[in-house]
Amino acid sequence: MNLVYGNFGFILHMFLWCRKLECLEPFLQVKEQSLTTLWNLSVDEKLWIKISKTEILPVAIKYLEDEDIKVKEAAGGILANLALSRVNHGIMVEAGVIPKLVRLSMSLIIGRWLFLQ
């Protein structure tokens, strides 16, 4: 478990670094991988407060509007996990996350429904 907590700083650093370089095509995959890793880490209750005290929360909200569906899903997963915390829940409601998550969910449902038709 110490390996996960020790790597949290590195993953956060990579996430913020990729955010600055998002206009470069090769780094888009790194952005997706960083978000997916943070999504997996955001399941751990011990990391909820740590994650919400960084720049990840506003950036994850921003990435709900990203063009890449994998980035949207990872950002939504992070926010969904963080919403389980009472402290984060209030912050996220104030930031307007709920309507954005609903739009994302609806677009995913409609997209999958159209795919199955």
C-alpha cells in the first residue's frame, strides 16, 4: 500500500505536466492514462481529501467537456468517486458538477444505445 501513496505525488505531477502539454498529440494518451490512474486511486477513501486539495478537482470538472470520450469517462469516474465524501460533495455541488455528470451519463447512454441499434 505504501507504493500507491508514494506514487501519488508522481502521478499528480504527471497529470499537471500533461495538462500543460495537452495541445501536443503524443501527450493526449498520457493525459488519458494519468486520469485513469487517478480514477483508480480515487476509490481509496484515504486519498479523497488529498486529491480534492490539489488542482485535480477543477481540472477533472473541465475535462468533462473534453473531446476524447475516454478522458471524459475518466474525469467522470474521478468526480463520482470523490462525490462519495461528504466534504467533497458540497464542493462539487457548488462547482456545478452534477449537471455536467448528468449530461455525460446521458451522452454515454445514448451513444451506446445508438451503437446497439
